[in-house]
Amino acid sequence: MIFSLGEVKYVAWPSPQINLVSRLGEKTLITVIDCENAISLENIWLQRYMEGCLDNDDVFRKEFLEHILITSRPQPNKLRFPIETQNLFLSWGTKLVQYDASIQNIPPGPYVGVGKSLWPALRLYEDIQGTFLVAIKPCNMTGKFEYINVGKQHRQGYSIAVPSRISTPNTAQTPFGGYRIALTDVFDINGLHKSVGSRAYLELCQPAHNTASSIARIINGGGSILGKVKLGSFLIPEEPAQSVDFPPPWNPRADGYQSPGGGSSGSAASVAAYDWIDIGIGTDTNGGIRRSAQRNGCFGLRPSRNMISSEGMFSGFPDITKLARFATDWYCNRVPVLSKGVPSHLIFLTDLVPSYETAEKTLIHELVANVESFMGVEARKISISALWDEAPPAEAGSESLQSYLKDVHHRNFLGRAID
């Protein structure tokens, strides 16, 4: 079901059957409120709760307050509505408040009532930057995901269905609750194919029977995978003119015609372009995260080796390709790590930091200080060039580091220079 509230488009799909007390019609907007252990709904609490929902959730709107369904555990003998609360319902235009403690494990948030069942309402956003390869429908009861293609396609992009942040609160049990994620198409997702940026590979690839372990941890932790985004073919850095199988994403910076960067460019471009995406997940072999982050103007983090499982992730170079992530905000302790802990050492390479004062240098030092505080360790500043000058290998003779390694980028994978 596709519908609009003003200029905002929504989509709703059937969820496991939920039997309500009464039939509500064919398209009734409903807000589910979980009032655990609540006996009396005070108007101050309700008003603050709804103001928080409206301020922090781009999916929720006042129109969904037309009907309110209240669930709670354990079941009170009687749910009381003080006169102030009743007046609050009237100010919202609420027509019906329904209480049903027999309904269990229903996430709070906006729904569409169809007959006696509830369909979660998701907001549709157009992928105007062309960053997505496919949009993903939330997993069903079997744990499998499905493709979607709803709404009007904009240019080369899709309509992306975005769930409400209210539905998955951020708690100790769901540390990724409320976060929306764009996933580079190199990870196994149960029920879906993967392309690794190649049409030939996509035609031969069978649907995955499991979800990559690191991605499964995010999903189980409350994160929402919105879809799979574009990448350089087989994770090799491609400039837009070199992209053959799939058109590259558009870099949102400057005039909009700049290169989106390395192999994980779709994830970087998506988090840079859309405020409704929180995290982009990709991989980094020889700069897939770092180069893309630099080009699109977002943070890129490549964790240390063996910190995060690579099981279920495609890589042409498994020893050095690692899962990494993008974000436009340095979340620090607001986003959990996927590993069992944080590194015990922090190395800060000073070679590429300007010797004079610049805005870039200030940001770099602020970032290092932030990481130091988060990890509880002091960064060790190292200059590779200085170490080379102190004790160069005998084979280098008197050559500088830059001169001796000038061809390494072209030889590091193939063992020979690229003509």
C-alpha cells in the first residue's frame, strides 16, 4: 500500500497477523504506544513523548495520532485517562484510543490499520543521487529479506523505504536501534543476491542462505538495512568514466560532478547526501573507505585487522580487505563497535598533516583527541618518513621514502606495473 500525507509518501506492507478488538477500516492511521508497567497515562509524559517522536523521527507525523493503540506489560486491571490526558487527545485530533494488553511484542510507532491487522508505515525517499543498487524490504518471519521497487523512480534511483526510529529504541539490548544503514553490495544478506559491482557476477550469484555475521550483529542489535549501494567493480577503484556495468553514484559535494572516490563510493555518497541515512558500511583494501570519505566529505573508519569478522563478505584480497564504515557525524560512544573491544594502541601518522596551521589540521587533531578520550589511551605520533631517514633499508641506498616507493601502488596486487 502506497499513500501520501501532504507531500510525504509512505508505504506499508502486511506484517504477521495482529488481531485487534475492532475493525478499523481499510486505511486507518494508528500510533502504537508501549506503556510498560503503566497504570495511568499522565498528559505531561504523553506530551513529552510525542514531542520527542515528532522532533527525532522523520517518519512519524501527527496524522498517525488519529487512532492510538496502547499496549503494556504486565496487564493493569484498568487503564485510567485523567481529564488532562483526554483533553490532550482532543488537541491531537485523536478519534479513538484503544487499549489491548493481549498484543505482545509489537514495536511502537506509526502503523496503518487494515481491517483487524496492523501494517508498519515506512517513509519513501527518492534516491536522487543514484547511490543505491537495490532497496530492501525488512526481513520476514523466516529471517529472509526481499527486494522492493515501489514508488516513482527518480532518474536512475529507487524509492527507499525508511522505517520509523521509534520502532527500535536505542537500548543496551539494541545498541543499533534507530540507526539506518546503507550497505555496500559485497555482503551476504539472507535471501538476496550480491553483485560486487559486476553484472556478470550478479547473473551467476545465487541468493545467500545466511547473512554475513558482522551485518547480522547490526540487524540483531536493532539496525535497519535500507538497501545495497553501488561500488567499484570487484571493489577496484573506478572513476565515473570507467564505470561500465552500473552507473556510479553522484558525489553531493561542490558542483555535483566530482568523482565519488574509491571502491565503496556508494556508501560514502549516500551518508554524505542523505540526512535519513546514519551509517554507510563498506570495505577498505587500498583506500576504498579512506578515499571515498575524503571525496564525499564524511568520516571513514577502517578498523584494525581481525577486529571484525569478514565472514560472508566478498574480497579479492581477504588478508587486507576489511569491513569499514562511514558517517557524517563522529558518533564515538553513541555507536557501538562490532568487535569484542577497542584497540589497546592508537598510532597517529603525522606525515600527511600540514606543518602550518589550517582548518584541516585543526579538525584532524580534534578527531585524534576524541578517539583518545573514547579509547582511554594516548596517541603515539609517528612519522614514517622520519623513521625511514633514520634507518633506511640497504636496498634503498640514498633514495627517499617517496622516491623508493613511487611505483608500489601500481605493483602491490598484480606484482607488475600497470601500463
